[in-house]
Amino acid sequence: MVRRYLFTSESVTEGHPDKICDQISDSILDEFLRQDKDSHVAVESMTTTGIVFIAGEITSKGKIDIQKTVRKTIREIGYDKPEYGFDCDTCSVLESVHEQSPDISMGVYADAAIHKEQGAGDQGIMFGYATKETIGLMPLPITMAHQLTMKLAQVRKSGDLSWIRPDGKSQVSVVYEDFEPKRIDSVVISTQHSVDVSLNQIREEIIERVIKPVCDRWIDNKTRFFVNPTGRFVIGGPPADTGLTGRKIIADTYGGMGRHGGGAFSGKDPSKVDRSACYMARYVAKNIVAAELADRCEVQIAYAIGLAEPVSIMVDTYGTGKLSEELIEQKVRKSFDMRPAMIISSLDLKRPIYKKTAAYGHFGRAEPDFTWEKTDQVSSLLK
């Protein structure tokens, strides 16, 4: 019998309070890496009405103006007018930053590590996922959800829909049959807007100018559209909802398809395996699917703090593998070096590339700097 089910994923715009914080944290990281590629950064941000808090641990030769970096990031997102209730020029910025714990440094710095090799900055489990259902080898629901929020930002910044404000969300429900996407069942868009636009105009223009251009291939006359279902979304951003770094980890990854180890990415330099090993796990999974060794694939990597070699590596092909999972795991171990220093080197992660990852997903985007999206290990896996 054909198994038919719905799967739903959501995305948020760059003006969502949690995403503001992710971008601020990664902007600070980028500025330190620009000055010192060996910077060790773990920065958290929080924002609410009229204020941004920065806290964390930083060890770096670089010196940056955190206030300036925060305000520039908020301005680029689009909070540049007092009438929005939160703006880059009038918000307060408070910071409390100190150096990384020397007990952690003992495991991270190769010359200080008791094992004489750069180890993982923490214990943890990291997952990567890939599926052949889209060109980017990502699940369709999260791909569509991100494209919708990116489109919202595009029509706002271009002035095409001048009444749109920075905060917003999307949600896409896809009909699957035997794990293959067939059509979009429903689309939800909630966008912050100016006070002088009608709900009818909002719904009509969002459907015609945002939803249909993005989702046209997958929608039909049965697809349901829910645009600003509460009827009003004038107050948005930090005045409406407190934001925190790391609260959108499912939207950052695979939209709930596949598992998640629980660690957030933003504000963390690549010595933190929460980030770099998740990028590596995606790189491995994507190359496995690109090599047609499986239609779907999940990779788990686990580490112990201070140790370089993973304590475990697991490949799950959900029964779609062309080879046994044990054999694929053997090929993975031969083709990919998963020690933290080698992950950083092979993916070239000591670059100021992270702000652009902090909104619209870390995976599935055709960005040259997203080295973990390359499929350059296919031939190695096929040997």
C-alpha cells in the first residue's frame, strides 16, 4: 500500500527577533575572524524592546567595536526607522564578554592539548542529512519555506511591496507518497506590515507576488493559502517578541526532517564541533546521495571534549542504500577526515563567512562560501 502523509517545515525572515540575534552573533564572529583567523568565539545575543544584550567568551588578537557591528547588522536587516518600534540608531547595546575558559582551551589548542592534537571543544552529537528530492539535495518543505521568506525580504528591500516590514514567517506542508513529495497542501505566511494597508491587499499581493512565484510548480487548485491568519501584524520584531541566539535550530538545518543533536550554530567559531561537525556531517551525507549510494541519508558524528577522533560515526540510509550501511560507513571513514582540525582545513572554515549563514538556512544554498555543500568527494566514495 502507498503511504501518504503530510510533512511541514517553517522558516523565518532575517527580521525575526531570533534571527536578528543569530546574525548579530555571527557578525561579531566574522569581524574577529577577519582580524585573527584563529579567534575563539562563543557569543550569544538577546534582544527585546529597545535593547540588545551581548554576552560570551572571546579569545582573539583582534579588537572590534561591538556596538558598531551590532548597529550595522540591525541596519542591514532593515530596522532603520524609529516608527518600527526598534531601530539601529536608538536601541541600547549592552555587552559582557570575557575570555574562553583555560580548561576548555586545554582541549582545543593543539600545542596545549594533553593529546598533542586539536580536540573537540565539547562533547556532543551532530547530524547531517541529504535527500534526492530537490536539486540542492534538501527536503522540499524547508526548501520552499526558506525561499518564501527570502522572497518576502526581496520584495520588501526592493520596494515592490513597500508595506512589508522586516519580521515574518513561512510554513509549508507537503504531501508525500512513499517518501516522494507530490504537491504542496498548504502555505502559511505571516508578515509584519505597515498600519495603512488592508488585509485584503496583504493577502492578494502576498499570494500573487510571493507564494505563486516561489511555489508554482508544486501548488494546484487544492492548495490552501493562509496569509496573516490573525488579521493584523503591525507590531513585530523585538517589541513583540524577545529574540535569542540559537532558538531556530530546526529552521537552520532540515526543517525537522532528520534528527538534530541540539547544538546551535551562530556565534560559534569552527573549533566548536556543534557547528563545524554539523557542516561536515551534511557534506558527507550530501556526497553519499550525490554518488547515488542512497536516495536519503543521515550521518551522525559524536565527539568527546579534548579528543580529536570521533567516538562514533553512523550512516543511516533509511533502506534506500545501494550498498550496506556498514560498507558505506567504511567508505566514509576512508574518504573524510573528521578530526576537528581537518574539518576546519578541508572546508576552509576560518573565514568571515558566517553572517550569511545566519538567516535562511545553513544548508542547501548554492553559495560559493558554503564549502560543505560541494559534492567533490563522489569519485572517492565510488572507489
